[in-house]
Amino acid sequence: VQLQASGGGLVQAGGSLRLSCAYSGRTFSSFAISWFRQPPGKEREFAAIISGDGGTSDYADSVKGRFTISRDNAKSTVYLQMNGLKPEDTAVYYCAAKLYYWDYVSQRGYADWGQGTLVTVSS
């Protein structure tokens, strides 16, 4: 599994960004894909996950109602639409692939991780 995250940048508070996570391989729909984020000086934390078929998703309370995860299996890509961004959303965002849609808040059991993309939200 190889993942490539992109789409980060600098945005003002209240603005929006869309992150992309592109997968290179033949079995993209077999993997649930999560987004994690690591704020400066803090631990990496779970943000969102979507199942392999796109029918199920879940979010951390801190992003629920503002972020939307989606996927296009034909393009082997997962997206994270981030609206209503806050300075506390500033972080490096990572996508990660997991074979099973369970125990996904923990960082254990992920088959692969993307390299991370930096999101900076100014106040």
C-alpha cells in the first residue's frame, strides 16, 4: 500500500480546504482510510475514517459537523473536506489505510501511512 496526501496550506479561520489521499495499488476498495492529525508539539490523533465501500464513516468529536470524509474508488482517492477551520485545526494531516473497519482510533493496525500534509489556520 502506498498513500500520498496533498492539499494542505495556509487558510484563515473560518475558511475551507480539501485534502486528498491518493493510493497506488490494485485493491483500494479493500481498505478503510483514516485521517489523523498531529498538532505542533502534540500527539497524533484520529480525525476521521471511511469504510472501503464508502458507506460508513466516523469522526472525532473535535471535527464532527465541520469535516466530511469521502472517497472515489474509481480514482483511488479519499478526500477530507474541511470547513469552518479553526486555529486549533493547525496540524500535519496524515492518511492511513486499514484492512478492517474497527479499533480505528488507535494508530495500531494500519497497513500504511501517507507522508503528511501541513494545514495552518491563522486567526
